[in-house]
Amino acid sequence: MDAGAGNGMVAVPAGRVTLSDRRTQRSWVVEVAAFRMSAVPVTQSSYAEVTGRWPSAARGDRLPVEGVSWWDAVRFCNALSLREGLTPAYPRCDEDGGAVEWDASADGYRLPTEAEWEYACRAGTTGPRHGPLDEIAWYRDNSGERIHPVGGKRPNAWGLYDMLGNVWDWCWDFYDPDVYGTYRVLRGGGWSDEHWSCRASVRRRSHPTFRIDDVGFRLARSA
């Protein structure tokens, strides 16, 4: 299994992050416990090794897997956990019934929370990005209108690659259930996005069954 799955995990220290939402003009502070995050998004070869599937529009072992729904991502987390003898983080995962439960005490793989994602993306910085965009991200101005292999740009201070650009990352959280129901959070921007979408604070939402060629995911594990 390559670093696009579970064996390329980076230790993220505990801390706090301030999240914000432009639509509602609100902000809120979240305390983040120490956890581990995959250094790169899940790759196509890792996804195929665990699931036997190649769902992506563009094919390449080291390309991020895309064309995966939020449900596909949580099922992958459980499958990889079982493969490695870990306790699945999602003991109930019923797409047909629309029900999922997260066991926060489990040692298996899971999606990062939105707060964990932004905190890890910032890596101690406070600006819109953790470095010059062309040096850290594949986005509309430099991607050549295509997805790129993981780890091709400079990482942040904590050793995390592709936090901005290349593919959006599914997160665990609901976006705003009172307004958008079951829609889940996406973070980070993708290879076809303008520069303003590739910022640490940008929030996007989509239905958990949604699949498109610039949305993938990365893994987390509780410390």
C-alpha cells in the first residue's frame, strides 16, 4: 500500500482553529485534538487495491482518486481499516437508509472533520494559504486543465501535500443541515478552480452521493 492510503500518515498536534462561513457571515472557534492525516489524497492505485474499482475519469496510479462520492469515501475508510486489523470508524454505514454513525473511539481510518482539515491545511499559518499558490497547488492557471499526480507541489509546514488544489476533499461534517439537509462539506479546491476557491477557509457543499472528476478525499485517524 502506497502513501496514498494509510501508511503515509502525518501526526498533527492539538490546537485550535477559527472557521468561518461567508454565506452566513459567522465564525466559530473549534478545539482540535491531536490526530493523524494522510500526507496526500488517496490515490487511484490505493483505492483500486482496497476496492477493486477504478472510478476516475483520468487513469494513473499516482493520480488522486476522483469520481467518488462521500459514501464511497466512508466505505473505503472501513474497508482499509478491516484490511489492516483496525476497528472501523463507521460501525453503521447504510447508504440506502441514509444512516451513518461515527465511533470516535475507534482506531480505524475516517474522513477528517472540517475543523481538522482547515487546521491541518493552515499548519500554523493565518493567511488565506500556507504558501504561494503556484508553489503549493494545481489549479486553473497552472494545471493545464487536468489532474496531476499527488505530491508534485511543495507541502505545508507539517508535511501535507495537495491540501489546496488538485482535488477537493470530502469531510465528515454536514454543511448546514437546517438549510441543505444531508449535504456534506468539501474543502481545498480542485485542478479546474480559480485561485479564489483554493484558500484554507473556503467551504463547498454537495450531496453525499455526488461524483465528479475534481472531488476526492484523504484519510484521518484519531490519535
